Amino acid sequence: MPTKWRRPSARSLPRPGGLIPAAAAPHSPSPTAPPALRERPRPPQNTERGGGGRNHGAAERAGAWGRFPRRAGGRLGRAGPAAMAGGSAELELFRRRWREELAGGGKRRRREEAEPGGGEPREAGEPREPGEPGYLVLARGLLDGGEAPARCRSSPPPGRPAEEAAGDGGGDGDDLLGQLIRDLNEINEVPFFDVQLPYELALKIFQYLGKAELGRCAQVSRTWKILAEDEVLWYRLCQQEGYLLDTSISDHSCWKLALKDCRAKEHTLRTNWKNRIGAVSQLQYELGKVLCDVHSSDGVVIAGYTSGEVRLWDTRTWDYTAPILEPMHGPGDAGPQPHVSFVRINSSLAVAAYEDGTVSVWSLMTGREPIHRYQHNQRIQALALGSEGATVATASGFEVKVESPDDKGFWQTTGTFEIQKLVNFLNLVPDVLGSPVAVAAAEDIVYVLKGEDPGKILHSVYGQPVTCLDVSAHEAAFGVKGFGWLLNEPNQVLLYNLETSQCLKKLGNSMGDFTCVNLQDSPPNMLVTGNKDRRVRVYDLRKSESLCSLYAHRLGVSAVQMDDWKIVSGGEEGMVCVWDQRMGTKLWETHARHPVRYIWFNSHSLITANIPDEKTPRGSSIMDDDLTAHYKHRGIIYAYEFSVDQLAVESVLPICRSSYDEVTGYNYNIGLAVPYDNI
């Protein structure tokens, strides 16, 4: 019958010379042990219940590992004089050997060991004493010039003798250290379980892991830690998450820290957005000018006024000395300038359309003088500028004209299209190779205007006019006013594929008209709309259903934009609201007098424009020096900055650095009244 192992009790503990052989006994003295250990007297065993008991077994196990001193009776406690003397002698012997080895006295130590009374020399592969501590074995193996024993690399279970591989016994500390450095610097093969892979192949496997997986792999072994912290992996993670896209791998010494800093800044920006912490400024202008239209591109704001002036602001550098883009005057332009109807801007061009049908194009690199100018016979109804490149499209009457420069830089008319009805909305399709493509909405017809296929109709339903329009690289989304609930035709948003001209989705069932839609600036497979029924709706294009519906503005929504976590909406009553999309709650709001006609934001800034509907208000002349009439009818542009780098002293709220010109002031957190000083 096989023997069943159990925990030994005080009564079953073996006596010296009993069942356990002397070579495997935990306390059998080794012939190669130091004299202090060989001469240490063995305390008598106490098998009585009162003298040993349960502590006797614990003391036996502790003595087998050499961790705790024992005294007579088998109990743990203060060691006797002989044990203390033996431990001190062993410690002094280790210290003396270590000092001699550091001083280069390895040979002298071995000669002293070979002399009589100094103990017999110990071989590099000889097994240690059973009760010897592990750190002594490791230190002795390093002192003898061999590799660490197997006992230190993988400890066998207690009570079993360790089988240690014999070292070469030769070489010295400098050779061992040099070999260790060479092994760490030149890792040719990476262990993957029971397979050795080349470093490049292992790096290719690790490229499919994320941040959390790389962190876990770095805890497996030293080789995997070096592999998981390779700069190539963390550079790819930075690029995949949208950080530092315009940099190369040599621009940072540690891409793991660079990714950590970018994520910390993003967290700070999100906190500032939610709590409205940052700087806000009004883009001011002179008296007697009413705001007509506003547009922006990457923080550069363009605005047109009733005086005919076009101004630029660069909010990225907080430079508000807005330069004036001067129009090109003809021989008969001696009178007052016409009002500005539309303005557009991208990274290289600025365009303005005037009430008399004139279109002026400026280059942001050359200066204030326009580089191109052309004329329509009637008032311009819509203006579009490509997000990239130099393509301008205008609609006047029943005609749509597309202008762009050739290879030599000379501007020319790329295409002229005749439309059956008056154009209400006009957009250029972004990221189009070859000739430009425009999408125009003329009452109840939507056209796709190409050079090779002019006048292609994308959608047409008689009596259902288009109320808003936006396009992306491959799709077009527009709101359609239905016949009403009586004919089971509610107002909807239609999504079309521009390549196949097929209707992909029909979104929404609303009583109110859709007044704005944003497809191009929304996250992938997402769409945000504003409606006259005072609600902002977010749609998932994969499910054809509304993700959230926010009750926003009491007079209807006029402008809206979203990203992956927030929504910014503007209303006809002049209020700007910032929403948390996932929670469906309003974070904060601001209010001005006129309707919000323009909203644009990125990760760290926000541009809003309140544009009055009345460009020439009745019963008042704002051309005079009347501050009250000017504040009432002028319109206003706000620039918000939530970046951590912009929270400097000179970027405090403008009400806190007032020049005492305004009668009262209001901050989001502080209400101030005259007199107030700089804070």
C-alpha cells in the first residue's frame, strides 16, 4: 500500500540516526562546512507534549531552510551562545571573502582556504549545506567565478536536496560582467514559450498589441520587457491614436513617455471643456459695421461686414490686430462698398462674395491684395470653397460657376452649369482627384455637378424642398421637408451615395424642419442634426436610429457640430450649448443677442458667431457714434481657448482685463459691475 504523506507531528518527528539518512537530514553537518558550523552542538530533542508541541514542527521546517535559529526544547526564540557565535563567524567569513574579492584578492583567499585550519577548498559545482541561506549560495557562486547555481534560479520544494549544475570554475569577475553586458545588448533570439524567434519576428507579433497588453508582456521577463518597450511599437501607438502625426520616430527619445504626455494633455483638455476653464475673447471691430458672415479654418477666422471690409484673426497666436483684406477696385468703384454676402477660408485661400455679384480671392501667403476676381450678373446666392486646394464655386441666379487655377497658377473657369431653379445650398466634395465635384440643392432638386456629367440629378421629389445640406468624401446628407402627417410624409434626413446615386438611409420622423446637418465634421458612421422642434439629434448610420435627442433651444437649432464625446449647438435665440453626448446632459451655455449662425471647434478651441438678421436696422443709424445702437445691432464673434498651454496671465477673460469702457461685465463664474479692476 503506498505511503500517504502527511504533516509530521511532535510525536512522529524522527530522532537523529533514525529513518532519514544523514545526507538528507535537515540538520546533518557537512564535512565541508566552516568549523563554526561543524562544531555547533545539536540541541536535544524534546518529544514531550509540554516541551515541544506544534512549535516544534515549525522550528524543524525553519531549521531546514536556515532562516530561524533554534534553541533547546524545539521552540523559536533567542538563540543560544553557541548558535550566535556560529552565525557571527559565518557572517564575518562572508564579509571577509567579499572584501577580498572586490580588492582583487581571489587567489589569496583560495590559498588561505587550502592551508591547514582554513577549511578545505570548495569546488564551484559542489552542493551547498542543507541549512545554508540562499544569498550565501548566490554570493559564493559569483565569488568562485561561475554562474549562479540552479538553486537560486528555481528553488526545489523544501526537504528535497537541490541538484546544482557545476560551473566552469574559471574566469574572473571582469569576464563575467562583460559577458552579461554583451548578452543584454545583443538579444538575437526572443523566447516564445518553447520556441526561439528572431527579434524582428517577435517585434512584428507585438505590433498587434495595445497599451495594456504591452504593459502585461513587459512583466513576463527581462527579454519581453525590452521587446515591449521598443520605440517602434510606441511610435505606432501614437500614430494610431492621432497624436504627433507630423513627427518622425527620431523626434522623441522615449515614445512611451510621449504617448503618456499626450493622453494627460487630452484628459486636461476634456476637464477644461466640461468645466469651462480657459480664456474667451471677443473679436472686436470698429463702430458702424454690422457682421454679415463668418467662417474659420484651423483657428484662422474670417469675417465680412456691411461696410464691405473683410477681416482676419489668427486665434492660434492670440493676435487680434485683424488685418483687412482689401478688395480689387475697378474704374467705376468710387462710391461706398457693397455689403459682404459670404466669406470662406481654408488653409491657403480666403474668398469673399459681395452683394453686387463680385467674388474676390486672396492668398494667405502673399498679402492683402486679391490674386483673382470675377463677376456675376446677379446677386450671389451660395458660395463654396474646397477644404483643401484652390477651387471656388459660386451660384448666382440659375448658374453655377466653378473656378480653379491651372498648373501655371493662372485662374480659369473649370465649369459652368445651368440649373433649372434657384440654388439654396452649395458644397464642394472634399478629397476628389481630377476635376472638382460640386453638390447643389435648388429647392426640391439635388444636383451632382461634374465636368464630364453636367446636371446629374441625385434626388428630386416635387413639393419636398431641401432645408439643409452637407457632404463628405463619398456621401451627401440633406434634410427634406415632407408633406406632413396627413399624407404620412414626415420631415426626414436622406443619406445618398455620391458614386452610385443610391439612397442609403432615411433618418428621423419629425414635425419640424431640419435646419442644419453636419456630416463632414462628425465621427465615422455618425451624423448630427438640428431641427425647428428645438431638438438636437445624433444618428448612428449603421443602425438608422437616433442615439440621443437633446432639448436644446426654444426657437430652434441653427448650427451644430459634434465629436466623439461632446456636442456644441447654437440656437435662433442666441444661446450656445455644450453637451456631453454619452450622458445626454448640458455642460454649460452662453448667450448673446443675435442668432448663432456659425460654430466650429477642435480639441482645444471653439469659435462661435452671432450674426444679426437685420443688416440695416430700421429707426437707428449705427453709423453715428451711438454705443447703445452699436452693441444692439453689431453681432459678435467669440473665441474660446481651453488648451493648457494657453492658460497664461495674458489670456484671462477679457472682462477681467477691461479698460473701463463697458458699463457692466459678466464672467461665467464672477459677476462684476462698475467700477471693476484687473483680476
